[in-house]
Amino acid sequence: MIKLIIGLSNYGTLYNNNRHNIGAKFLYTFAKYNNLTFKKDKKLFSYISKFKIDNFNVYLLLPTTYINMNGKSLFAVANFYNIKTNEILIIHDELDLPLGKIKFKQMINNVSHNGIKNIVLTFNSNDLYRIKIGIGHPGNKNKVINFLLSNMSNKELKIIKYTFYSMIKNIKHIIYLNSCNISKFIFEHNKLIQLTKK
């Protein structure tokens, strides 16, 4: 069961709507949808919220570090609440997925995302779950940094909004790691996203 969800991000209003902050943007959307609020905890380098599923607490984490140091915040929060690595879900942007598509992964292997790399090094473990949200690729590796640190268009945001609500609707399957239902909803979601773009 997932007990802690982190949305990878750079901290600060300058980065709020960047593609690189899509993990945090999902948590903000989820919190708003469920009337949740985040509280700052300086000792844990984070903003934290929580909600209940069947009387179990699930924590939401927004780091107050840059994305390539998000592991510092995640490690502090996981230790404080006694949460194991296989009870953590990371939500982050993915260049190699088309805009709006999602992918669920259990183990972390051979990643290029600096935020993920930092988490693996900090925990000395790759036994963490993650959901990758596609942001597309600029088509040129020299344009990647600017692409990640820029905002999406209104058209792109409409697609991402649909992705967020699809994930919110199926959050219980995700929390309980129901692999059959997760696979089904992701397959159906990705098929609909593809049709939306045509």
C-alpha cells in the first residue's frame, strides 16, 4: 500500500507551472479537488498534506528544494513517518512519453531524470513506485532544459487536466497497488488521450 506520494518539482513561484513541475501540479490539483491544504515543515524541507483511505493516512509531499535535491525532503519525511521505500509513490514528468500519457513503474532502473537519480542515491534503493506523466519532447536534446523550465500552452494544459482527473478518479487503485485495475485504467486513459489529440 502507498503511504506517501511525492510530486517532484523545483521550489518557488517561478517554477510553479513549468513542465518539470508537473508532479507537484498534480498534487495541487488533487488537494484542491479534495479540499486539502498543505502545511510547511521547515525541518522536513517540505509542504505536507494528508488524506484518508479506509482509515489509513496517505501523505502528500511537495519538496522545498530544487528538483535535483528532492531526495533530501523525501528521505526526511519517510523517516519521520516511518514509511518504507516500497510504500512511496513518485509522480514526475517524462520526456519520452507523449503529452498526457501515463506509465506506472515499480523499480527504478537506468533513468535520466535528475530528481529520480537523487532519490535513488539518497535512499540507496531503487525499490520505489512511480507514475510518469508524459510532457512530450522538444525534438532536439539541446532544447530540453528550456523545454522543461517553460510553461505549457492552454491546449496542452487541457490535455494534462484530463490526465490529472483520470488519475484522481483511480487513486484508490493506485494507493492499494491493484496492478490489474491500474493497468486497465492506464490502458484506457492512454487510448483516449491519443484520440483527443487527433
